[in-house]
Amino acid sequence: MDYVNLGRTGLKISRLGLGCMTFGSPNWAPWVLDEAASTPIIHKALELGINFFDMADMYSAGESEIVVARALAHVPRHKLVLATKLYNPMSQDPNDRGLSRKHVFEAVDGSLKRLGTDYIDLYQLHRFDYETPLEETLDALNDVVRAGKVRYLGASSMHAWQFMKALGLQRAHGWAPFVSMQPHYNLMYREEEREMIPLCRSEGVGVIPWSPLARGRLAGRGADASTRSQTDKTAGALYDRSAEQDEAVVAAVRQVAERHERPLAQIAYAWVASRPGITAPLVGISKLHQFDDAVAALDIKLSDEDVAAMEAPYHPKPVAGHQ
């Protein structure tokens, strides 16, 4: 496994990050793995050299952080890069959500307790909060960094203007800056190429995209291939609106995969990992053998012809993944 700097920081992360939404409690979603099923996958990630684990407090209503922490408890803390996120509701209470100063302080303490650690390596905004002044959020985030509870700050899907406004405010006030962006990005959804990824490249912000396989569609898996594909409402919202266009993209990936004599998933991963500005794709693993495609993809060299063929069928889409 190779390791790269996250943006302009000195923090080294593996070229693949393990997305941990799959781990936690099946009571939260039927496709989520319980602790017994999650632990071997997390341990396999360690064996492969993955040191970057991406979580969120809302995954399994906090249970995901607990499961991941237990699986990693035997690993010296300095060898791990633990990332988590805040924003989404954690209960019915109106203040137990969002990016207010109150919730930032309570959310970081909640994640620290569940993770059983003194600090979070990368603390990320899960989404943009339209109901809280941006200055309030950024000031609070700066405070948790200065308090030693957080090492670095990141953000996830939002508009480029929102992200640039935040970066500008952080510079103007001398607050701890965002060093990473986690956008929705894959061959079926490339809208982030218009503004967000160029912005991140210009500002030296690391890019760690989510859903590199478009919820399995770019691996050639059909809509009824798994419990998750049958029950994941987010997947339907993201990719079902233009099925004809999406199928054309899958067909193009299949042609390139046949030329390389590789599975579709490896080619789709390789495309994301090799795009300009991308630091490390986040891979969602629910079966051990799925690691094979993710790791093998890092050694695939796509030609300009391969890239052009897979990108050609794409048509502009409405913004998706910001909610």
C-alpha cells in the first residue's frame, strides 16, 4: 500500500480509505453488518495497509464508531487515521443535529467517547448547514482543534462557492482550515469536475471521493443484486433518474475491462483513483473478496484512449448528493 499526503498537510493516508457506513447495526439499515461480521473486514483492511478509516456519527446512530473502534483497539493509535463527521440528526431533539456551536461541541465529545480516543484525526462537516451562520460553525471547529480534540478539519458534499467562502473566512480569522473535501464522484456522476475539484486542486485541498462504484452499479451489479441495492433509498435517488445514460457508461466500462481482462470494479476504481486531484477514494466493503478489486485497481494504468472511451457517454446531471 502506498501512502500520500492529505492535501498540503503532512498527514499520510493510504491510497484507499475504508468507508465505514457498512459497519454497525442492521437495526439502522438491513444492509449494515453487525460487529461480528464487520470485524474481519476491518482487520483485513489493516492487513492490506489501509490506515484511513472514514466514519460519521450518524452511521448506525453512533454504533458504527463503536464497532470500528473495538476492531481497531489493538492497533497503536499513532498508526491510525480516524475520520468522522457531524451534521445529521442523532436524535429527535432539535439541537442534536446541524452545525451550531452547541452541537459541534457535543458531537465531537460524543464521537471521542464512542471511538475511545483522545483525538480525531480528521473531523468533517457531513453537509452544509443552511440554518446556522457559517462563522459560528467555523469558530467552533477552530476551538475543538485548538483544544486538541481534533487534528485536521474536512468537509463533504456542498457547493464550491460554499466551500470557498468557508476557506476565505478561515483565512481571514486565522482559524484552522479545511484540508480535505469528500465529494460524490464516479463515472456516473462527474459534476464535481466543473468547480469543486478544480477548486480543491487550486487550494491544495485533498479530495477523498465517496461512492466510487456508484453504489455497485459500475461493478456491473444490478438493482436487485444485494439487500443494500434493494433497500438503499439514497442509491435510487442518485442514479435512477437517468438509467439510459448510466447504462451507456457501464457499457463503456465493460469494454475497457474486457480489453484489460479485468473486472469492471477494478477499472471503475482505477479511473477514480487516477483522476487529477484525487487523493484517495473511499471504498465501501461488505465482503472480504471486494478488497481484491480495490487494491488491484491501484496498479492499473489506463490509457488516454481508455479514459476517453469511458467518459464519452456522460451527460450533465442535476446536482446530487448534497442533501
